[in-house]
Amino acid sequence: MTFLNGRAVQNRTAFRDTLLEVGACAEKKKYLVGLSALVEALDNHNPCLRLSLLQYIMALDHRWNLTRVKESCRMALEMIGNTFSE
């Protein structure tokens, strides 16, 4: 149904725009915050194409499902957060 009402195009366009914003971040912490938000937003959709794209960009293989990518982003953000707060 999402293809019929144009929702799929809107979702993918929003993903692309957010991905471009994240890619333009110069600060590591801002980059990880944006990446984590992007990955968390995939929970609201059927992210097959978007997850595949993230796996390709991040050089991850098929074993990196959405749950593992989310956990890795959270852990990296926590580690960066602890580094900057010291």
C-alpha cells in the first residue's frame, strides 16, 4: 500500500536527506548522534533497502541486522559521550 500512496518515496527521500546531513557532520559526536537517530528511525518502517544501504556504506555484511547495527551505534555513542565528558 505504501507504494500506491507515495509513502515509500517519502520515507526513502527522508532517509536520503538525513543520511546526507549525517555524512556532512564534521564532529564525531554529532555524527554518531545523527547516525543513531537515523538507525533508530528505521524501526518505524520495513527497512530492507535502507538497511542494505547502511550495511554497504558501513562495510558490514549480512550478519549485521538492524538490532546489531542499533546496538553498535548506541555503544559507540556511549563511548564517545564518556570520552567528551571527561
